[in-house]
Amino acid sequence: MGRWEPNARERLQRSALALFAERGYDSTTAAGIAEGAGLGKSTFFRHFADKREVLFDGQELLNEALVAAIAAAPAEAGPYEVIGLALDAMGAFFGPERLEWARQRQAVVQAHSELRERELLKIASLTEAFAASLRARGLGATAAGVAAELGGLAFRAAFAGWIDPDNGLGFPEVARRELAAVREAAASLD
């Protein structure tokens, strides 16, 4: 691949994932990722702060989609409906073209405690975006916090279900199923 070719960011991500699988996360360098993508090291650092961020790219866009979906929800929609709409919006980030990459990425993340910690921070950020958006809709702080935690739980379960090799459903379908399971479990606590 020539340095002039487009999609440097995607090329870097593909290179990183291939090298993480081949050499391991700890043995892979930013320079090696750039070289594998046919790019210079400085190009890597124009796109990513470090090699860890290659795996977590897009968090801000995911949070923005969630916030926009919650803000656009009908005024009369209840918290579970709003969460469902937000999970539907996240489906744009988890299409069939990203499935294999997501599976490989998750294998790398699960194999390294540093990356698992970063994943937890990502989920915390998503949960806070849920809570802040629900509060902005007028839901009280405690109710918004509980709903956000349930939304985060549904998201985590949906992502795990979506990348499961035995799953044949798209992310929105898995997310709706998991949200229904979370809702049922929460109701059973009474």
C-alpha cells in the first residue's frame, strides 16, 4: 500500500489488529502498526494518541449518537422506550461490516488488564451520557441514574450477544432482546 492511499485511520486499525493477533498487544509498537499500514509513525500519531486508542476509536461519536437519540425521543416516551431508541441508534456503529473486527478487538481487549480497564472507562462514559441525557429530559437524578445503569447493562449484554459467533441477529435486534431481559429482571426485584 502506498502512503498516498486514502483511509489512513482504517488502515492503521486493520494493521494494529493484525499485529496484536500475530505478535501480541505488548509486543506491538505504534511504529510497527504504521509500517504495517504502509504509513509513517507520525501519521499514526496524527490519528491516535497511543496504540491503545486504536481499539477505542469512536467513543465520542457513539456517545453523541446516544445523546442525539435520547434528545430526539418523543416527549411522552418512558425511560425504557428512550433507552431502546438510543440502543437502536448505536446500531449504526455495529453493522455487519464491523462484526469480525469487533470480535477480534474484543479478544485483544479481554486478554489484557490495561485494555479491560479502558473498556470499563468507556462503558462508564456511555452510562454517564445515558444519565445526563435522561436528566436533560426531566427525569430525576436517581431515576436517571438507575435507568442509565440498566441501559449500560443492556448495551454490554447486547454487544456480547452481537459478537457471539452463534448469533445471527443484527445489533439492534440483540439490543432490544437484552433490554427486554434487563427490564424483566428489574421488574422481578419487586
